[in-house]
Amino acid sequence: MSDEAGGEDSLAAVFRRLIANYGPISLQQYMGESNARYYSGKDPLGGAGDFVTAPEISQMFGELIGLWLTDIWMRAGSPETVHYVELGPGRGTLARDALRVMRKQGLSPEVHLVEGSEALRAEQRKTVPDARWHDDMDSLPTDAPLLLVGNEFLDALPVRQMVRTAAGWRERMVGLEGHRFVPVAGDRPMDAAVPQVWLEAPEQTLIETCPGAAAVVDEIARRLQGQGGAALLIDYGYAEKRTGSTLQAIRAHKKVDPFALPGEADLTCLVDFATMAEVAVAGGARHLGTVTQGAFLRALGIETRAAQLCAVAPQQSSAINSDKDRLIDEGQMGQLFKVMGLAAHGWPGGAGF
Ligand code: SAH
């Protein structure tokens, strides 16, 4: 469906009117409103959708996360009241698989799902019927430790980009060239918003920050400090700081132009895990480490779990093993995806870091 098919009310039409009347909008606004529209209306996951995530590839993903949470909870003395919190749970598949493993081990937390999309909440009601839903983290309970998970959540939050021009640093905005959206440099000086190390970078240097991701990680860290608990944040991203735009759009499993169809493709950016770790520590949490998804899942025993599943269903062995490889191979999700572990001070370290 093109934006024209969406008519006057399509997000593209709204953005065009806005830009024509008031000038370029920030990339942050463009990405934020595009994703809010994109996720509100549909379930984008799976073969028939736009992209496939780790929990949708194999039950082993959620199970191993459930094991990790159970292990750290036990070593923290098995506190009786504890809350499982998931940010952006998609279809609820990870929660379902993780909770099954946790309950088998005697860990039965209250379940809290932070989800902005009505369409996905409807899916989650089927997979995790006993959950409570939240629009954001503010309304999460404060009375007990949190076991928190977010898979491919931070990458969907809107970024700001700054670009070094001949006249100094400017915010990267979205303007119009005829009918088309194009990135343009804003006209206000932004040098004051750029970290010292980048101030004298060469022209065209672009830096990206994600204020929304930093706010979420800060909130997680403060809650871990105040309530106890542990968190796993899993996303595709980088562990060393870098420059350059990482914005991309995915539609029907293919990369498309992020400026072509706002609200109709999934816009994501790589997560800057180095900065997220700094934010977490500043907020009062312990950074247990950030490792590749491949290393993490291997350390938690994915090979053994795959062998068990193959023994139960030998006719499915090749599918089970190829799903496992998809999660951990370097050329697939094993290297690009990272797992960041956080815990409250006073809680034990986690497995795999
Ligand atoms: N974790 C799931 C889904 C990843 S897609 C999986 O791995 O399959 C991103 C998820 O985050 C979706 O559930 C989407 O609706 C939710 N989401 C994106 N931006 C959000 C926001 N600002 N507030 C709450 N949920 C959001």
C-alpha cells in the first residue's frame, strides 16, 4: 500500500502538510510518529509480516532467558514476591516460553507487560492471559524486585542525529524535495548538544543518540537500585562508540528507504550499548556485562537444549538445529545481536557474562 492509498490521513500526508507549513521536522519526531503509527495498527512479526525476532524463531530463546532469570533469582535467595516485566513483548512468545520454565522451577512472578500497541496487546492476551498491561514503566509496581526483559525494544525508539556542517553542528531534520522526504541539516546551531570529543570532527560526521533508550535504561537502573532485581536487554547494536547513521527501515523482510513510507515500515537503529551501560551505572545499577547473543546462548547451554529437543522429536532435528544456528551463528544473529545484563547492587552476578 502506498502512502497515496492511505489518502489525506496517511502519516505521509500529515508530515507533508506539517513540513510545507512549518518547515522541516526533526528525525526524532519523524521516527517516533512513524513507529507509533506502524505498531499501533498491526502485528508486524512472523513470516507473513515484516520481520522475524529471536523468540519467534525458536522456543529455546525464551526458555534460556527464563533459566537465566530463575538462576539469578535463586542465588538472590528466592524472594517470594517478584515481578516479571517485559518491554515491548510483541506476540508474548518470549514471556510464555520464559514463564513456563520459571514456573517449573518454582518461580511464579506477577507478570507486567509494557506495550504501546493495541494490536499486539490483543495477541499478548492470548499467549500471556494472566498479565497486566502498562503504557510505560511509570505504572509498574514498586514493592518488590523486578526480573525485566526487553528484546528488540530499544532499537524501535526514536533517535536524534547531529551532523557536522561547514557552519558547525546541526540537527538532522526531515524536509521535502517536491513530494519526497529528504534528510536536511537544520538551521539552528547545535554545537552545545554535541559531546566534547566530537566537537572538532570533520565535516559530514554524523552522530546518533537515542534519548528514549537512555531514559528507559535510566529508569530500569533506578528501579533495580530501589527495588532489587535484574534485567536483560537484547538488541542488535554495537559495544564500542561509533559515528554514522544506523537508521534502517524493514518492510516484508527487505530493507527499504526509511524516508519512503512513514508509518508503513519498521524503523530501527542499532543500540549504542556502550552508552547504555554508562547510563545504567550512573542510574545506580551494576553492569554485569554486554556479550554477543551467540556467546550468551552458548554459555546458557543452547546446544544441550537443542539436543534434548531433537531427542524428543527426531524427525524435526534438522529444523531445530537450523533454528539454533540462526540464533547463534556469527553470520546470522549471533554476532550483531548483543545481550546486556544489569542487576541491583547486592544481587549476584548472572550466568553468561
Ligand atoms: N519483543 C518482541 C517484539 C519486538 S518489536 C519480540 O522479540 O518478538 C517491538 C515491540 O516494542 C512491539 O511489541 C512494539 O509494539 C513495542 N513498542 C515499540 N515502541 C514502543 C513504545 N514506545 N512503548 C511501548 N511499546 C513499544
